[in-house]
Amino acid sequence: MMSIIWFILVGALLFILIVGSGIAFFIYKRRYKTASSNQSLIITGPKLGDPKEDTRIFGDENGRSLKIVRGGGIRLKLFQTCMGLQKLRTILQRQCLACKKA
């Protein structure tokens, strides 16, 4: 009788651990963003860091800020959003505009 109770308790504990691990993995996978070597991530939202210490953070006079990650990965905090930007396309557009002005 006692072995059946232990079997049920251990089974329930394992089930809770597996479900909890699955939920944690899903949340981590959803919040982790990567940028390839020719891509930048533009991150907006709260708690980006201190612009005086991190050169990747830019702000304006209204208190809004953004962070640019050039290649690599970053884990987004709660309420942060990101958008990918292809570097090659932006460089070509700048060169094209410069050629038209000349």
C-alpha cells in the first residue's frame, strides 16, 4: 500500500516538473532573439540599461530610448519588443540616395 502511494507521489512530482520545464523552455525560446551577422535588432521598451554605460543605447529628449544589437543574441525582458533590420539593404539604400544626389 505504501509503495503505491510513493509511486503516485513520485509520478505527480515528475509530471509537475516536466510541465514546468516545458513552460519555462517555451517562455525562454519565445523571448530569446538572435540577429545574424548582416542583421541588426532594434529593441524598444523599458529597462534597456544606462545610455552612459552602454554605447548601444540611444535616447531622445522625451525619455524614449532604443537599443541596437548588431549580430548575436539577446533575451528580451518583459514588455520589450524588437524588429530586425537588414544591414546590407540599408547600406545599399544610402548609397543609392547618395548617387542620386550627386
